[in-house]
Amino acid sequence: MKRPQLERPALLEARGVTRLYGPGKGCEDIDFRLHEGEVLGIVGESGSGKSTLLRTLCGMETPDAGRVVYHSDVERCLDGATDDGELDLYAIGEARRRALLRMEWGLVHQNPRDGLRLGVSAGANIGERLMALGDRHYGQLRAAGQDWMGRVELDPGRIDDAPRHFSGGMQQRLQIARTLVTRPRLVFMDEPTGGLDVSVQARLLDMLRTLVRELGLSVVLVTHDLAVARLLADRLMVMCRGRVVEAGLTDQILDDPQHAYTQLLVSSVLTP
Amino acid sequence: MNGYNFAYLDEQTKRMIRRGLLKAVAIPGYQVPFGGREMPMPYGWGTGGMQLTASILGEDDVLKVIDQGADDTTNAVSIRAFFERVAGVETTTATAEADVIQTRHRIPETPLSADQILVFQVPIPEPLRFIEPSEEETRVMHALEEYGVMHVKLYEDIARHGHIATTYAYPVKVDGRYVTDPSPIPKFDNPKLHMSEALMLFGAGREKRLYAIPPHTRVESLDFEDHPFEIQAWDEPCALCGARDSFLDEVITDDVGGRMFVCSDTDYCQRRQEEVA
């Protein structure tokens, strides 16, 4: 008898991932599973190892120990995957890792200027990932660009403007459009609302939440802002000095923190 | 010969460059680094092309040098005089009679044959440079065939001008693998690279890179499905020889707006004028 699947399949797994620049600097012995369609928040103060962990997860920094395993779509059947579609991120070569980052993953930088090409127009920025996948039809690229500018609440009429003439919030929207245009399954976000003022932040978060639900994205979200985590994340991991000190459902952690550091973090939030 | 080794460079250097050339021919379009030497002229004047010419030149070879298609401009005249002096080789302006043709930014209109070699002078050999300043990164991009960004530039052209406005140094894909800068030849010459009879060698002196397009190699110019690659066309024929199939230069003849269009390839133009006369 075929049993119904009770748990949604895992998409990304960290197994004992360690990346240390020195004792206590970096991340140590991290284990977690990210399921399909789930938003995982990683919170902690500056220097707690969140960003190091993110860089290790998305293939930009080789871990000292442990494995990052991605469960690829069996139908797409990427090279280097085992029969059940398991892909060890650092056992496959750089070529496949970069292909993965191009085709199935997306990365949203904290600073939109790191993720955008400032010298070329907004349309070219959105089209770049499509062109990298082999799209060679100008009309379709342009239509996709306009469609996505609308989706991230940018004026499609500004498709030929260079992003350096956009405001910070608009640049961040453009970066999100550029990342999501290829319909990635998994998106890494590093402080997506960092450096934006609160009203712009609120609209961006609202938009992000809608897109995540609409596209059924899985997201690893790094933030120091608990309000952002509360709004977007289904599950939270709290990091302190390179280690995960508490993990669980977002509401559970924020409303009933167990670890002393989490309690400190939650009680430090300013309320106007 | 005046205390110089044949063709200026010492034999070890020529061997080194020839080894590089063999590798370049074996991997069409791939940029091979080489230990470029100081040449007795400034970078940007064709030191890369001259080093390649010096290493492949034989005593019986006939050399032709062109600069923007012309045999009689400064760059062409001085490089031709240089090899006359340090190699004592015979020189010519006739395309069909030359064994080695060093060129700055044109391919002769007269079709080349299998026993000829064309040597290009290249300022910037890296087609990805305009969008990726890091050499380390561009090498990885070549290795992994990450060429999506090349189309970003073409996309920008269409978005700004309504058509692909790149008219020279138009990027090509060689043998379905490496994206290559064909040196700043006008895109008019790009189709001549495809399945060429002659061997084409490219040398960049400042950047110390050489690459090759061997004979009978596929060379495709990058484009979009709905904006295909096109070459330049002119409304009028050459004012001197009446050719309609050659690349024309606009020449200003006076200060009241007078202008004429003439062949950029002087040898081709002259030969046609002689035929008519």
C-alpha cells in the first residue's frame, strides 16, 4: 500500500556545517532541513555567523566540515545527483554549482548595488538571467521585463532607465525582480530590507510576502530585524556566537523564547 | 643583418610564440597567454600583431601590411618598412601575392586562399571585459561557458537605439564554444571569418594574449532571434571604382559639406580601377 506523504519533502539540508575564521568567528555545527515552500528565518546579532552560514549554504564559501545537500527536482535530473535527487553542494564541481545558482536558486543581496548591473538598463538587468539560460528573443525578454517590473510595483515605463537613477527601495525591488524572473525554487535573502526606511520597508515586505506565497518559493532569510522575521518566516533559527541556540516556529520563538539569548533578543526590540 | 636576428625577435621568443600559436589553433577562439616582448614602438600600434608576424615569417615569404584596409597609411608603411629592414623579406600591396598579411582592423575584400595567413592587431582581446573587469572572473566565465552577459550588451543596444548599434569588434562564437573578440574589424567583415580558407591569428601586445581562428571553422556573430545579425550597407557605390560589395569609408573633400564614399581596401579599389581602364 502506498502511504500518503505526511511531511513535505526536504529541499535543502545542512548537516554539521562548520565554517570558522577563528574560534567563535563564523558558524559551527549547523543542522537543519528546509522544506519545500517554507520560509526559514535566521536571526541573531551582528557577528553571530548568520551571513557566513548563508554564504556557505548558497555555494559561495566552502565549509570546513559538514555537508550542504540540495534535493533537486528529480525530473530535471541534474548531473551529479544521486538516484533520489540528492546533490552534495561541495562535491559537485564549480560548473554545476554555478549552474544551480543560475537555474534553480536566487540570491538577493542586502545592498542592491551588489546584485545589480548599475550601468545597464532595468530591462537588461531583469533579462540577464533569462539570457544566461539561453533566451534569445528580444521581444520576449522585454515583455518579461515589463511584466516583472509590474509585479514588483515598479513603473514598467522606466524599463530603459539605468538602476542608478532609482531610489534605494526601487533598486531593491528591481533586484528581487531580476532574481525571481527565472522562477527559482529556492531564494537566499540577506537582509532584504536593510538600509530602507520603515514605510518603504513595509511595502517591500508586503510585496515579498505576496510573491513568496504566489510562487511557492522556499526562502532562507537572514535578518537581524525580528519584525521582518515575524512577518515573513515560518520557522526561525536563533544564532549566537556561531551556533544555533534555539529553533522552532516563528510565533513560538518570539512569544515564548526559551534560551536566555533569545529572551534578550526579543526583549531588546524597540516599540514606538 | 644590421646586427639583428632575422625578423627582430630572438629564436627562443619565436619558439615560445609558435608554441602558443599551436595551442591557439588547437583550441579555436581560446586566449593563450604569452610572454610578450618589448617592441621598438608603443603599445597600441600593433606590437602584438608584429610579434606573431615575426615568429611565423620565413625568408621566402611575401609580406603585406594594411591599416584600416589601406597600404599607404602610417601604421602600414612603418611596419612594412620595419620587416623589410630586420627580415629582408619581400613586401607587396597585392593581396593575392602575399603569404602573410598583417592587418589593423580590416579583412581584405579579395578572398584569401589556403596558403595565406592573416595576422590581426588586437587592442583588447577579452570580449567580456566591458562588463566584467576582473580577469580571474572572465577566465572562469569562459571555462564554464557563462556567456549570458554578452547578450546584455546587445539588449542594451536595441533598448537604446532600436537596433544592434555595435558596428565593430562585434562578438562572435568560434566553433560553438568560445566567445571571441574579432579585434575592431567592422562587423561587415564578420562573415569573412566564417569557414575562412586562410588561417587567422590574433595578437594583443599590451595584454599579452594570442588566439586563432583556424581555416574552415564555424564563426557565428551573436544576435537575437527577432534582431538577427546584419552587416552595413551603403546607398551608393565606391566613388572611385564603383564597387558595391566592399566596405566604404566616408571621405570629406572640402569644408562646404562635400564628401565621397570610397573603398577602405585600397588594393582592391586600385585593381578594379585598373581593370576598368
